[in-house]
Amino acid sequence: MHEAVRAVRREAPGAAGALDRLERFQDAATGSGIPAVETERWLNLARPCVLLTREADGPVVARLGGPLLLPPDVATPSDPYELGGPDGGVRHADHQLIATLDLAAIPEGATDLPLPPDGQLLLFANPDLEIGLAGGALYVPAGVAVEERATAPDYEPYEYESPEELDADLRRRGELRLAHDVTLPQHAFDAGLLARHPRAGDLREVWEDTRDDRPWHVRTLQIGGHAWDHEDWGDPAAGQDRVLLAQWEGLPMATVYWTMTRQDLEALRFDRVTVTMYSNP
């Protein structure tokens, strides 16, 4: 088993249930006729993560929706766009705050990510099917003074009438608590992975059949681990040593991903986060 997953057992006793799922998977894979050596090699791909849901019984880690709290000298996250017409000029389209995470509430070793030990991580996304997806992430170090910032995202959210309606729904869902989990590759596999793991398809089926899965609307936020892929959309963190920072499943039949390179995460370059949405409207 991957050392990162063993570390969860040592450092996070609450992860025992998640690790039991790996043992059930291993037993089921053996029972289905998959050679033990293939299963062991597949288990080396396991990555720990945390799920943030209303139903979990761990500490509160995240708050959905506003208010937006930023240091006075930090601009509201937005995308610039040029105005048409003879006057021209540039305006900024504010990003929508989806969640604010308290990083100090995530136990060390609970994910496969080199997260800062404390401070706030803000996740932004404007899920708009017509013009594409805007968004990003912002890190506020611990102890930095913040103030509430007025913000006015202007776009048509997927499955909502307005950004204000989406924010109101997020605020109603409120606080999210931590649950430990562990992941194995579940997305569509590329040729390179299939060459290294010829039984990858069979192993994925066993994992889907044996893991104690949660409905999509309960898996509100996932931090770290492998991306969860419902319909073979593909791996949003594939290539260039990218990692899954967060995955949000709070929209009907859609998933929003925040990814970045491990090097950028270690350097706290959250301005380089990429936001992707897969949907099946």
C-alpha cells in the first residue's frame, strides 16, 4: 500500500473506515480472479483525501458561499474583459465565492497535498455553460486581517437564475465537516496507464462495486486524492505533475475541479490554479 495512505493510518485514527475500504477492495479483487501482484501494484496508486460534507462528524473545515472576507490590500478576484464600442476600456467580472476552507482544521497527512498548515483557502468559480468557466483560488495566511468585501458576479450560473440565488443556496447549506477517505484511479484511463496496468478496467469495476460510495449531492467537496469521474469525462489533473486541489459536486449533474501543479502548490502560487467543469445538462 502506498506510503501516503499508510501515513493516514498513523496520523489520523479517524481514517480507519476509509482504509477498511481498501482491504475490502483487495479481497474482492482477489476473489474475482485478478492476480494479487496486479492488485498490489494498483494499490500503490491509492491517495488519501478528505470529504467535506454536512453529514460528516469531523471538525468544521469549510463554509459555503459568502461573505467574502479579504485583506484590505487584496483585489476582489475577477477576470478583466474589454468593453466594445468607440470608448473601449476594461471592466472586471467578479468571481463567485464557492467555499472558504480553514486549513488548520485538516489534519496533517489526511491528504496527499502539501497544503499550508493554517490560513484560509478561498475557492471561486463562475459555472456558466455559455461563456465558459471563470474562477480560481486565493490563500489568506493565518493572522492576516480581513474585511468583508462587496462583490457582484455578473453571469448566468448553470441551473440557477442568478449568482445571488446560487450564493443564497450555498449559504443555506452552510458549514461542512471533515470525513477521511481514500481514492483509487476512477477516471478514463490513458494508454500509458493501461500499458502499466493491463487489468485497470477490471480493478476500477471492483473498486466501484465495493467502496462505500456516497450520493453525488453528499460528496460536496473533496480535497486531494484522485478526481471522481462519473461519466468518463477524463482526469482534470492529468499531465505536468498536476494535483487535484478540490472537487465540488454541488451542482446538478456537474462537477467543478480546481487543479494546479504540485510545484505551484508548494510555492503557494494559487494564482495559477486551473478551474474546470464537466457537466451533463
